[in-house]
Amino acid sequence: MRNMPREQRLYQELATHLSEGYPELAREAEGAATAVSVYIDWIRDNKDDMVPYAGLGKRNYTWWACNSLLLPWGFDDSNRIIMTEYDRGFTFLKLEEHRNQNLPPLDVAMTAAEWNARLKQALEHVVAFLGDEKIMTVASWIDPMDHYKEEARPESADDAIDPGLMPENSSIDTKVRQREILPGETHEYIGHMLDYQRLARLDLSPIRSFDPKFNMHKMRLEGWAVALEELLMQAGVLDERPRRGREMQYLMNAWHFSLSIPDTKMQSNEIDLREA
């Protein structure tokens, strides 16, 4: 229900692109868009009668993880890793909170202009840090403004409070970035956009340039991006910034793993989707 309207829109856009040169294919795309719309309505009409437990079960989950994603860990090993990292993240969060207990709270970005200024500064800072510290090669084509153009929020003439930054309208992820934006944007820019730009720009081997099947690349993609948040913090990227920013990173780290715990419990059918 959340993702399929986008799928429907993509089919409709495809039909528009095909209409002039390939009218038969355009009709197929229009039919697909209609079918998706009908399916969304069917799900809405029937979801209350659907079985509440939707998990694969531990055995099937292990088979999928090991044989489709080619992971070395099945359900039980994955769950142990999740719980260990969850406990570790919360432990370091509490230590940072204690260490910083006498420091003032971080300033919270509430306007688009303030958000954008922090975003630009953070992106320039992390790219310079990577190059200056020789952590990775910063090629001449790498431009953090590529990401800035995508992530910058529309600014108002009177610099009013951005409704999307109000507490009732924002996620934990946004709340963290309003206080320390760098780790989250390191995730999105270095971890994601730059990854895709490398694939598009560099002359890679057929193996490295191949798009793996079964969504296998998601494990590596998200693991890399999430890891970068803390790895670069430990390397010193936050050292010249307000010290409570480390708290924000550990809070976001714990949040990542707090999503995994109900997910695995749902897959093992210990809890249903609503409880998750």
C-alpha cells in the first residue's frame, strides 16, 4: 500500500514516454498501471481479513538468507548480531549522555535555511575530511553539491519554521539530523549517492558492475552506509563539532537496530505485524 502508488506512477510515466513511437507498448504500460491500481484497492478492501502472522518462520528465513542473499548467517546468528549491536549502541549512548551531562543541548534547526546551511557545511566537511585524512581517494569529479541539490529543503521568503521539521511531523531520523546532520548525510551521500556515482563513472570489471539478483546488494549497500556513520565518527569526523553530536550518532545507531528487533520477531512469528 505504501510502495505501489509509486509503481503505478512509473507505469503511467512509461506509457507517456512510449506513446509516440511505440503505441502498442504504451497500451501495455497503461494496462499495468491499471492492474496495480486495482491490486492496491483489493489490498485495502481485504487487509482486515488477512492472517495477522506474516513471517517466513526461522527455517525459511535461514534458507532465504543463506541461499538467496548468500549470507553466512541464518536466523539465529543474525538475531544474535542484532541484539549484540543493539546493546552495544545503547551502552555507548548512555556513556556519551553521562559524559556530556553538563553541556547545553544542541541547537535544533527549525527552518529550511538553517537546515540547508548545516547540510552544505557538513557535506563539504566530510569530503574534505576523507581527503585530508587519506581515508579514501577523493577524485576530482566528487562534488558534494550533487547531494546538496537533492537534499536541500525549499526555503520560504520570510524564513518561517518548516512544517516538516516540527516534532509532530518528523521522524527520529530527521530529529537527529536537526541536531547533528553530519552522520545521517554521510550515510546518504558517501554511503549511497557516491556509491552509485562510482558505478556510473568508473571503469569497473563485469563482476563489480553487475547488479546482483534477488535484492542481494541491499545488504551490502545499507550495511556500508550505516557502518560509515560510526566508523567516520571514530575516525574523528565529529571531533571539531559540538560534542553532543556523538550522542546523536549513537541514538541513530540504536534506532537502526531497534527496527531490526521487531522485524526478526515478526519473521519468526513471535509477534504479528501490528505488534511489530
